Amino acid sequence: MTQWTILLFSLYGVLHGQVNGFSTENECCQDGKDRALDGQDCTDLPLISSSTSSSSNTCKITQEQCCAAAVGDRLCDNGIEMATYQGACERPFFQGEFWETQISKMCCDCCVIGLITLSQGSSCEIQGLMMDRKCSYTAKACCENNTVAETEPSTTAPVTVMPQASTTVEPQPGSGTCTDSKCSHLCEGNGVCACLGGYQLQEDGVNCEDVDECLTGSHNCVFGQVCINMLGSFQCQTQISCNTGYELNDYRTCQDIDECTLGTHNCGPNFLCTNTQGSFYCSHKRRCSDGWIPDAAGSCIENKLPVEHECCQNGKDWALGGQDCTYLPLISSSHPCRITQEQCCAAVVGDRLCDNGIEAAKRQGACEMPFFQGEFWETQISKMCCDCCMLGLITASWGSSCEFQGLFLFSICSYTAKACCDKTTKAEIDPNTNAPVTVMPQASTTVEPQPGSGTCTDSKCSQLCDGYGMCACLGGYQLQEDGVNCEDVDECLTGSHNCVFGQVCINMLGSFQCQTQISCNTGYELKDYKKCQDIDECTLGTHNCGPNFLCTNTQGSFYCSHKRRCSDGFIQDAAGSCIDVNECVAHTSTCLPGQTCMNTVGSYTCRRNTYTCGRGYHLTKDGTLCEDVDECRTGNKCGDHVCINLVGTYRCECKIGFIRNGATKQCEDIDECRYYSGGLCAHVCDNTQGSYQCSCATGFKLSHDGRSCDDVNECAANPCSQLCANTHGSYQCYCRRGYQLSDIDGITCEDIDECALPAGRHGCSYSCSNAPGSFYCTCPPTGYTITHNGHTCQDIDECAIGTHTCSVSETCFNILGGFRCLSLACPQSFRKAGQGKDASGNGRCVKLACQPNNVGCHLSPIHFLSHTSISLPSFRDFRGPQEIVFLRTVAAANPVPVSGATDVYFNILVTDDQFSFDVIRRSHHGMLVGVVRQVKPIFGPRDLELQVFISEFWF
């Protein structure tokens, strides 16, 4: 098969022109993006623009915001990846500063909303929820991207652990081929339905049902293993012992113990016992209708769960009330509700912070961090919106378009810049709209333009143009001598500010700020007119400590301490010496009643009086009598339990879950897990003080009765990339046909490249193209068509179907992949055989009657010419002569010459330069036949002319 390949390269050119001020901003934006990708800090970027102050300020804003947008997208991608592959969005899963983890968690939560919306079959257009634009976009993207993956027509059923065994049934009458097939799994090429391995076809011939290998005995589990049936397969699980609530049956399987039937449950008289797998639970005898649940007292209350809009409104109200969005009240156990509540609360807080930045940009034209109050992430949002609004205001002052094309900004930044720009532009052209108020009066200075300059159409003014070609500046700037560029006016230096006594003037680009001067308290001094700093009196020597004392500085003061330290029981006199303290004189009630205080050097002792009392009694205050000791008053003898005083002793009344120790008289905890081994908890029993607590093994969760363990359906959290089958205590991931499970994580499905498999596996006769989960065969672009089996390329006979372009006088000849138009012209002394239509298509020329004087015509032995066109394939594996043409005659094939018989000879007169053909003579059915053979490989496409001469002789 011959294929012509034509490579066409399309070249597109773009002419860049300086049509507005944004070609420079694009460079600033690209620089910010590149520095973010290099891991640099977006708050400390070098200034790359050397133009005027106004355009430099615009470049700085664009550079910072594009850098922040690139960082934000990277952090957001981390959150989306966490939501897609793990389904958990807690802060400890993300690394970085608080504001970085906040962005990742926001995108993770919002992606989870999209995934859950998709799993519920709802529309990906999440309407009515006042969430952040980034959040709404992320949720919609996660929902739509997964929808495309699930509805991909080329994805098929997963490959199971069982070998493929298809069962087919003839389709019902009237069914077509696979084009309109309703087969639930597979469809053969003739419209017959088939099933994947581990399934069998139902009687309807369309749907497939799971084969229970464990029930039919077709599994291969050995003794000591338990067969567990799964969809399309089975699993052999080693049987060691049974958990609590089960008993081993036939030494093969664990069978549930029905505690309700056996009467081994502990449900009270007002409760019903319901058996579960491995346990049981107690429920109120009173049943509630659908939508209602019983409370602890047995009454039926409405089971009302808030919808997402109510969750969103609760988050908004919480933020509008000034509450912290990280401490939201729990109004529902629904995970989507919790995410929606948090994101709607965060959106309101973000809008409020952004409004502060926009207000600062319009009011004072400065966006430095210290101008905003709050945490770092809060001031960061306000500064971003302030910068982006400034970008819009400056763009409007230039008269440029408010459509910020080509700048890689945050969506909120682009929206803010466009809003500030649109409002300013409207305010300038609307005669009823006043200009924005700033802290400085608007003062523009104009200069006549240079000769030859035009109007504002070709103006190069750095800030404003008044419409007559004259440049002007914004308030707080003055025009330079070149009449084009503007420079900042330092109002603090020129004295044109309006700061009053007690305020400090701080110059800013295009404006100034008056900061109130606050005095400092005693022990502090003012530094840089901004903050009060502690005075170190000890270092400066302004303290009044004596020579035997040490000075220690404190915040706002100092204190003096003796250089020499005395031990316990001694005190320092005025001279600095350590003397003994008489504790018996200095302190009252040093010893207990009935004791006498005896002073010692550096300490004291208490000597008991001569009277002694037995256990449970003590001396009275005067030390003469013994009275009962109320142990319940004098000490915490029984802890949290009830203490009862007795004469000379006491007794502890223990709470439920404790037992009294007769030797120690103390209440000791009862280990219920040991006393009632195997009867309390289904899986694991953990003893606690006064009680116990049940827990479950991995893959299970505690039931509502607090004792039983229910299997966790891990598949509900979508841990697998395609298909998931829940198992008892675990889960198993599967892939659709055309995919295989990753050996690395066991949950990701990777596409199988069928085209890369060993030759012939895909079955394409020409070319194989891989597709996600499948493949498809292609043919050359012209001259061939794909057959119904989807694998073989079939030549299109243009001559037969009439799609050729040959004229009436030409003959159409079909070749592999195309056609040729042939025109036969007979040589001199010959004419075409036949008349009319047949004369142009039979390919034969017959000899005319020779003229009397044409000697060559009389001597020529040729009486007729026969033209035949043949399309030859290119043999890729040429192994010997190939017979291509058979020239049949009516001459008998005689083994020996016979008198009067006709003999025929075949000769090749014209061939190619490689002598790729020969002709042999052969007998066929008693007649002579000439066989033309191809003896050498030929590679096309090319045209070859082969002339074979046939001569007759008579004996």
C-alpha cells in the first residue's frame, strides 16, 4: 500500500505596535510572573521600569499583582489536587504561611463542592451562593472536568481480577449492529451482546448480572480462606479468627450471633432489640414517620437538615456580625453545608476588606501596608484591591481602554481595576458627575506642546492631555520642563501641606499624610515620630541604685536588687549581711495546735505536745483532749465520690462504674472490658474512668448504639479515579476497559496504549491512533475507506462509483488509493477495434489494409495491438517471482512438434531498466499460455510500460 504524506506548515506573524500604554505593563506583568515561578517574594520585587513616576507606579502595581496571581494559582492548584486525590481539606495538609494555606484550603473546599454537586447529579452552575469568584470558578471547573471524564464515549467497563470470559446470546429480532446496540457491557461486531469476565448475560440478551463465584463454587480459595464475592470477581480472605459478635461456622466462615434471639442483649423493657451484623442496637418501641427521628426521651422530632442556601446565608450573617469565620456554629452535619458556610462567610469578609482598599485608593491614592489595620492576610487583601483600583484610575486618566487584555491578574484584581476605571471614565464624560475627592486639591500645570505635535490622538503625555495637545498632571504632581513627564510634589518640603501643630507631615506619591504626634509615658522616648521606645536607665546610668545594689532594666522603668543573695531562713540587713530569721517570733501559727515552735539557725522545728491520739482522732486546740477527725472535711479522701464520716474513721460511697476496695477504702475503677470480655463492644473495648468506650477497626465506624461497628463505605468519598467496590472493612479500585490500575498508588487508572502493544494486537491494517481508554484505526487520507469492522482499509473504486474526473474520450482505471485516466492512441496503419462507445474502451488496435507502396506495412508481422492496464501492489516482503498476467491462446500445447500445427512464442520487447519482469510459456488445459511474472521488487508509486510480443509459427 502506497501512502503520500504532505506536511503543511502554517506561519502566523504578529506585528506589535505601540497603540497604548499597556505594552510596558505586559513586560512588568511577565516579570512578576517569572519571579513568582522562581519562588521569589512578591512583596520585595525590584523596579524594572525607568519611565515616569506615574507609569513606574503602574508598572510596580502590575508587577506585584501578576506575581501574586501566579503564586495564588499555584496554591489553588495544590488545593484542587488535594480535593481530587484525597478528598480532605484540613489546614495541616498544606504547607506555608497562614495566608498561603488559606488559599489552598479555599480552593480545596470549593473543588469538593463541585465534586459533590457532580456526584448528586446536579447542574454544575452553582447559582444563588454568594461565594468568592475564585471559589465559584473552582467549584464549576472541578464539576465540569469530572463530568467530561465520566461521559467520555470511549470509556468502557473496568478490567477485573478474573480472566475475561464472555457469554454471548443472539440478539432479539429487529436489533441492528453495534451502532444502535443497547448492550450493557460489550457488543460483538454482528450486534451480539457479551459480558465482561465475572458476569453472565441475562435472558433478555442485553443486560449482564454478577456471577457469585463463592455460591457457584467456581472460586479457587483453599482451606483456611473465606471466599468474598465482589462485582465481577471474588476475593480469598485468610480466616484466622472471628471478631466479637461472630462465631466460626464449619471452620470456614464467621457467622453473626443473633443476640436478640438468644436473649443476650441488654436492651431495657421500653426498647426493641434489632440484630445487626456482629452486634445489635436498641431502639424506642415508638416508631417515627419518615422525616422524623426519636429524641432521648422517645418523642418524635423533625429531622431537618439545612440546604446549601441556608448554610450560605448563615455564613454571611456570621461575617456581617463581625464574627470569626474559623469559629462558625455547627448547624448541620453535612460536609457540603460546612464548606458552603465557611466560603460564604470568607467571601463577605473579603469584600469588606477589598472595599477598604478601594476607598483608600480613591481617597488618598496610596496603598502601603501600614495604612490598613488587621492581620497580615487582611491587609494583603486590602492592599491588593487598593493597588488594582489605582491601576484602573491611572488607566482612565490616560484615556486608555478599561479592558485589561494580556495581563495575568487575579480575577478579583481585574474586576476591581475595571470597575474603578469604568466609574472614573463615566465620571469624566458625564457632566453631572463630580471628580473624586483627595486629601490634596487638584492642581494641574500645563505647558505648551513642542512645535509639530498634534492633538491628544498622538500625545505622549505621561498622565493627562487636555484635548488640545497640552499635557497636564494629576493632583500632587507637577509638569517637568520637557512638557510631557510628571514628577511628584513634596508637600512636606515645599510647605504646601495643611498639617497642624502636633502632627507630622509624611510625603507620598501624589499626596501626603498628616500623622498625629503622640507623647510617650515616663520611661519611654519617641523614635522616628512613629512609636515609643523603652529608655534603658541602667545602660545610660540615670538610675538611683546604691553601690551594693544591681540595676535591672524593665519596660518603662528599672529596679534595684542586693548584690549578695541570702539563703532561705536568712534575711539581709541594712549593711548587706545575712542574719537568721526567728520564724517562731516573725510568723504566727507556724506550728499546728498541740505543737510547740522551736527556732533553729536558718529554720525551725515543731515539737508535738506530750498527748497522743489514736487513728481517726486528733488533739483539741488546747491540746488536752482527743476528738474525732472528720476526714470528709480535712481532705479529699474519696475524690469525686461521696464521703461519709464515721466515729474514728470514714466510708466512701462509690459512683456507678467504681467498686470500693475494703483494704484501702478507696473507690477503684471497674474494668468492664476485662470483666465482660467480648460482650460489650463489637471490635475494640477501651476502659475509661467509671465506664468504657468502644472503637472499631480500620474500615469500620461506630454505630449509633455506641457498641456495634458498621462497615464504612469508603467509595462514597471517591478514593478511586474511576470505579470503586466497597468490601468488608476496606475497598477495591477498578478501571474501565482500556485502562489499568497504577502499580504505584493502586487507585489511579492509567490509559493503556493499545497501539504500543506487540504488532497485530490492535488489528489495524494501516495506522493505529491511541485514545483515552481505547484506540481507533485510520486509513490514508484519500483513496481508502475504513470497513465496517473498524480495522481494515478498503480501496475506493472511483471508476465504479463515478467519482473520477476522466473525460469521455478517456478510460478510467482504478488503482489502489486512486485512479488514472487513460487515453489510447493507435499507431499509423492501425485503428481502434469496434465503433462508437466501444472503440474508446476496448484497448485494442487492428491493422488496416496496407497501401501498395507501404513496404514496411506489408513486412510487419503485427496484426493487432492489445493494451492492458494493471495496478500492482508493492510487495514489502518479496520472496520470489509473482505471476501477474496470463496470456491465453487457442493453440494446442503439443509435447513434440506436429506437422501443420501452430506454435506460439512470447517475448518481452520493452520493460523497465531493472528488468523486473519475464515471460514463460506454460500448458494449461491442453492450451498454450504465456505467464508474465514479476521477478524483482518494485516500489511505487510509478508507471511502467511492458511490451510483450506474441508470434505464431506453423510447422
